[in-house]
Amino acid sequence: MSGHGWNAFADERLPWFENGRPTIDAIQAVQILQSADQDGLDPDDYQASALARIVDDARRGTRQSSESESEHSALMTQAMEQFISDLHFGRLDPRDLYPSFKVPPKQLDPAAYLRQALAGHALAPAIRNVAPQLPLYANLRQTLANYRELAKLPAMQQRLPQLPANKLAPGQSYAGVDLLAQKLLALGDMAIAETAGADYKGAVVDGVKAFQIRHGLGGDGIIGKGTFTELNTPLAERIHQIELTLERLRWTPLLMSDRMIVVNIPEFVLRAYGTKDGAPGISMNVIVGQALNRQTPLIVENLRYIEFSPYWNIPTSIAKAEVLPRLHRDPAYFNQQGLEFVGKEGQVVTELSSANLDAVMRGTMRIRQRPGPANALGDIKFIFPNNDDIYLHHTPAVALFARQRRDFSHGCIRVEDPVALAKFVLQDQPEWTEQRIRSAMDRGKSATLRLKEPLPVVIAYATVIVKKDHKVYFFNDIYGNDKILDAALRKQGSSRRSARQKALSLPN
């Protein structure tokens, strides 16, 4: 993807200078590179300061040798090509971090694109068009600018004083009420400024509730440890969160189809976008893999099948670590859960025995769960074949959807409203009415339906988004993926600096 590096100067003679003077395009290019931070990129990655000095000197009439002008033109060309590549593809190839994130190839040649833009003297609009054309990207880009301005406010640079007894409930006195109100007002969680006084009450409590909702903290208005930590998080950290999310959006293929399903892991939410009849999409809570040791991988694949009343073929790792020990302790669990053994040749054994348990340990038999009320996959399974054997499914443990943090699964994704999702998926197969879907789910007999058209599924990871209410929401980095991406970008930045220094030190 981002294959354009800072190697030795190429023999590039694009029209950046005429008779030693910079062209309008050169002046505009420098302005674009200097504002790269508006997209969460680093102007230093593109030699913006050095190129600005070169262009400024040329504008003042400082003479350049033809050799220097050639080098400066090549430097400008490489910088712009790299910027176009980074803005369109992202700085990193996601497959280097997430092997299952196989995005469709984008058809863009940065060098050809730059030449076309210069030929039409349309550099600025061309650059904006190369960025992701997504409302979420545009909204986050504006949020980045807003938060950089908020970070300059005195109130946002101060920490709140310690809470009384480590918790603050409505009606209690608190020395930081006025500062708290200033922060909430700046962040947009309080609509109007008012004198807060010494008591935590009224509009300030309502503002905290709004803040909590935007930060995945429920919304009870009680300031405990979690809310206090979020309120005191430096805006520099929020700004960096936005920058990392913009990077991910540059390589998340959210426009590869008119209709698609997107799961945002840190938000614990599934959204289905686009419909055949123009009706709005759907949104629902999901349960994802446990953060400690069962993380849901980032995936881009096509949904191809729906399985009604599915069997659960219990993975060997889960069978050995969880199911076999439970059966040794409680043999009745076998029938209670509707379990059975399946041999290498597909033979089914419905009786529990020590020999069969030993065979599972040896790998000559496996355990599966029959369709039914106890089945861990619920009554429907949405299959998008992938190397990690991850899929969407329902669950009998529906109470977990009410939890604020929902990382409870072994890696697959449990959906809160499977009927709504099935109706969305089967929109172009109108014979599958809601009644027929429910009947197939309740039948208790496994049946697989192949979709007429594959439907893209993206398992994504964004710790900050702007929702339809135009408010910005932040989520915990539950898998540490922001830290991983940050480390990878820093490593790449260091590598790029070394390459630039090497290129600039080459003899003429």
C-alpha cells in the first residue's frame, strides 16, 4: 500500500519552479504539507518546514543552481507523493498488524494522481478527494481541530481536586464544582454556563451524566474512580486517540459496498449500513471476545451463509480447558447442555463415557452441542468464512447485553437482535419474511442458507467516533490496540527519518 519511501532523489522535473521562482502549485503544496496535522499526520514526515524555507527563499529571489532546483523539485515531488499515499492508504499496511484484515486493493497511483492534479492546477481539491470520503472521517477531522483548540483553555489544563471519600454523589459539597462546570461547558456536556456554587447538583450533575454517556460510563451522575479518571484525562491523549482512529479509517474499507455490516469492538456495537429500499440501517449491542485471552480479531470478509438452529462445534481448546473438566466434576452437565461426541468419520455418540472423554483429549473425537434452548450459539449463526473461525451468533445469555462493558465471549460476536440482523441480511431474498426467519430459528433442526449475494463484514476497532447526534464518544482501548498502533507508527516514523537523512546526505 504505502510503498513510496524516501529513497535517493529521483529524476523528477515536475513544474514546481519556473525561472527559479516557485509556481502557485508549489506554494499551495507547501501549505498542504504544513497542514498535514489536520488529518492527524505529521508535517515533519513530509519535510514541510524545509520545503517552506526553500519556497520562501525562491519567492524572495534567492538564486538556485539548476542542480539545486532539480533536487528541490524532486524533494517536493517525493513529499507530495508520500502525503497522497499516507492520506489515501494510511501510513501502515493493516495486514502487518492484523493478518485477517484483508482489505480490497485500492486503485490509486500517487505519482500519476499528483501529475494529473498539477496538470489541471487543482492540487487542493485533489488532495481532499484522496482522503476517505466518509462522514465519520470528516467529523473526526473537525473534532481533531476542535479538541486542539479546547486543549488551550485554562480549565482544560487543570486537574480536578480529589473527591471526598473517592466518590461524589449529587447533593454533596465539592471544592471542584466550578472547575468541573467549566470543563463540562467547554466539552459541550453543559448547554449553558451558570454559577455552580459549592454543591454538586442541577445542571452540573446533568452535564456529568452526558459526559459519562459519551465515555461509556453509563450515566448515573455519580463521580466514582472511572468517571474521575476520564474527567482528568489530558486532552492531548484524546487528540492522539482521534489521530489513531483517523489512521484506521484510512485503511478501513467502509465504502466497498452499498450494504455492509460493521462491528466496532471497543464500542460493543454492530451497525448495518445501507438498504435496498433506502430505509435506515440498524444498530445493536454486541458481546465480543474477552480482553484477557480471547480477543476478537480484526477481520474483513464476506458474509455468505446463515445457519438456523445451529450446532456448536466446540473448539478443541475450549473443550479441553473448560468442557472436559466440567464433565469430570458434573457428568449430568452432558445431557443438560445437549452435548454429544463426534468421531473422525462423523459418527455421533450420545453417551458419556471415560473412553470418549479420553478420545477428545487425544483428538480422535470432538464435542458438539445440539440445537436447542441451551445452545451457546442461540438459534442462529451468521457465517463469513475466515481463518480465525469467527462468526456472529445469538446467545441464550441475553442478560449480558445490559452490561456496560461486554467482552465475555470466546472470540465470536454475540448479537442482541438476531431477527433484525437476519431481516437486513436477507433483504434481497423477500421470500424470507420475519415469520419464516423466526420459524427456522425455532425449529430445532439445523439448516444452512446460502446468501444470493455476499455481504461485507468488517470487524473494526475505533476508540472514538462521532455519532448522529454530532457528539464525540470515547471508548476504552480494551485490547490495547491503540498502544500497538501507536508503537508501530512511532517505529515507522523513526525509519522514515533515517531514510530521509540518508537520502539528503547523498552526494550530488
